[in-house]
Amino acid sequence: MSKGVGTVISSIIMIILILGLAAFFFWLVINLDQKQVEINLREAEVLRTANTFYLTNRSLDMTWFISTVQVIFKAGETALGATYWFNRDIKGELFLYQPGLEELRAYLNENMKSSYTDPVEGSASLSNYVNITVSETAPVFEYIQNPASEDPDTIVSKISEDLQVSYIDTTSKNRLGHRFEIPSFFEAMLRAGNAFVESINEFSANKNAYAYTPAYTSFQNYRDTIKSILDTSIATILPRLGITSIVLARTDLAPYPIVPSIDNGFTIGNPIIQPQGGLILNYIYSARFAENNIVYYYHDEANNVFTKMPFFLDVRANDTVTMINCPAQSNGQIFSFDSSNDLICYRSTARGDNYRELYTCNLRLVGQVPGNQLVSGNCLHHDPSGNGASGLECGSSGFRKCGEKLCWPSSCGEIHCANADCTLGTQDYYLERTCMEQCTEGIGCDCTCPPKKPAGKCTWAQIDHFIAWCAVEDGVPVCKTYSY
């Protein structure tokens, strides 16, 4: 082989080696870049998972804090889930609720879980393959009393949960715990609430002393009086207990409709009408005790508004007071309810003279029989049995004696109100015929009957105030009379 050929071959081999080394270098560079990319991506995956876990934990921490505050507000707003702490129904059955710290803790634990932590449990998928799962939430509340009465107690809320965050192939899971300490005077509010129950119980024991009398000008006047009596009693609670850390923020006697509804012979509403025998006041009285200086943000869920305010406790009482007991009233006792003289206790047409029923004038109380609801121009007829009560008419200004307006006997036994122009049509003939037949046709008694209707306009003075009728007692005709 010549020297030139060897040189060419050597050059070719050298070029091949150089190309091979260059190819290996490029391959090495490419593989190293891919590995670095994979490392970087994996590191980003881990960091994103860790950051998401951290932010979710922080979010849960704030969620549980807000929920802790709201469940305390809810405990006070719902009176620990009891609609009434004092409840006496129309039949007289009494229920008293006087909770302590154990009931408070039980309420907070149960409602924190059912209303706040349980709804958060579950899984959520975010963008870019991030999955978050919250499970096994467990709230626990404690109440730590401060021996110094002027300093607040502490409501401790401890909440734990399992948190798992997954991103692509990376998963982070742990059980986390949260602890919050909320200063409060809730125990003092519970003591005030229990004293509220005792005050209502004392009022209820003497409630028969608060009957509706003719001195009341309206039901509103009576309602305001009852509220004033209750307010005065409740206002003494905090000074009597020596509590200065809370205040009596407000009281209320719930407004009631004039017209109640009826159920099984009784009317449920306010006032309640007994079966034609009178009225019962079914009242709902409430009081709010609130802390003095500690304030948090209360969430008004209905309007989705946060308002800064102190913790409070609303307590309510449901009771009845006998307003009017007609059987115990004198016949013809008139009261003013919605307007002047629109209620009266009057002898019963169905049960006899010795039973008093409630009648209304231009006032409708559901539960009354139709005959007990009068409108202008209607009269309460007198059955002349010797009891001596006058007939009564319902007019625009309430009940009044028939003598205060033209009245006419429609038969020889009762009083009937005439129309305004004193024209009774054929009633005067019926009146005369009935009376004269009784007096002259074989009964055998000497009776004086009312005169015929005078012609044209007339006044009460022109009408005889005396009626008479004949009756048979023990087989003997007798003449009975009634003057009015």
C-alpha cells in the first residue's frame, strides 16, 4: 500500500471517530436534558401538591374558625334548639327547659358537625389534575369558666379532619387538628335565661289576677299592660343575680291577630275564644340577653350579610291568661276590644239564663256560633223569665240598651229592634193579634198589650214601655208582665 493511500484511510477513520464522538455527545446532551426536565417536572409536581395541601389546610383553619363563631351565634339565636323554655298549652300542660353548660356543649358539638363540618366532607377536583378530599371531621367543644366573674369564660373549639391532596402521581395525606379559643359570657346568659323561666312561672301562677276588665279601652291597651308587667319583672333579673357582664337587650310580646283560627272546639291564636264562654290570651313573650363588649361578625344567612355584634341568647315563653270568663260575669257586662263596647257577656239562648256567653258587635271571632256574632241593627232578644235584664242592640258604637233606640216587641215574649223609620210592616198586626188572642180568647187572664204602631215618625217616648203575656203554670192561667 502506498503512503498516500494510508493517509486517506487514516483520515477517514479519524472523521468516523469524530462523527461518532459528536453523535454520542449530542445523544448524551439530549438524554441529560430530558432527565433534567423529568426531574424538574417531578419537583414541580411535589411542590404543587405541597402548596395545595398547605393552602387547603389554611383555608380549613379559617373555615372552622368562622364556623365556630357562627355555631355559638346559632346556639343563642335558637335558644339551644328549644322553641320555648316555658311552654304551657291551652290544656294547661307545662314544659320547662332550664339548660346548663352540658346542654350547651352538646348543642355546639351536634350542630357544628351537622351544619358546618359534615357539609365540607367530600372530594373536589380542581383544574390541572388536582384532587382534594376532606373526611372524618370531628368537632369537640369545651367550656372553660373563668373564676373572675368580670373576665370572660372561654369556649374552646377543637376540630380534626383527614386531608388528602393528589396531583398527577403525587399524593399528600395527613390528619390535621385546629384549636380556637373564643371569649364569651355564655354561662352568665344561661343563668339569666333560667331566671327568665322562673319569672314567667311566677307570673303564670298569678295570671288570673290579670283578667280583662271594662277599664281597658282596647285589646292593645290590655296587651301593652301585660307586656309592661312582664318587662318590669324581667328587668330585675340581672341586678338580682349580680351579673354585669351582659345586658337585657330587648323584650317583645308577639303581636297577635284579632281573629284567631279554630281547632277541635278551641281556637288556636290570640285571643282564644272558649266555647262561647270567654276569651283566653295566648301570648308569646321573649327576651334577649347580650354580652357587653365582646363582638364578632354574625352571618345573616338569609341575606348573606355579615354584621358585627355581640353573642346573645334569645329565650321565649308561651303561656295563656284567662282574659274574660263569661260564666263568672254579671249578665250584660260590656267590654271594649277592637272598638268601644263591642264585647258582652250575656245570658245564653242555648244553655239557659244561668249561663253567660260571649257576644260580639261588628267584631268577628272565629269559633263563635253565628248567633253570637252581631252586626249593626241586630238585637239580643230578651226571654222574659223574670231575671229583669234589658234587651240589647248592636249599633255603630257597640252594644247599647234597646231603650236607647226605637225598639218594638215582635211577640208577647221578646224584644225586637225596629228599623229606623218605625215601619214594621205586618209585624204590628201580628203583635196585636197575638197579644189580643192570648188576652181575650179563652185563656182567662187580663193582660195589657202594647199599642198599635203610631203613624209616621215616632220616638221611644210614644211607645208603651210595658208588655204583657199570658202563660199557664200548673194548669192555671197567669198574666206575666215586663217593663222596660
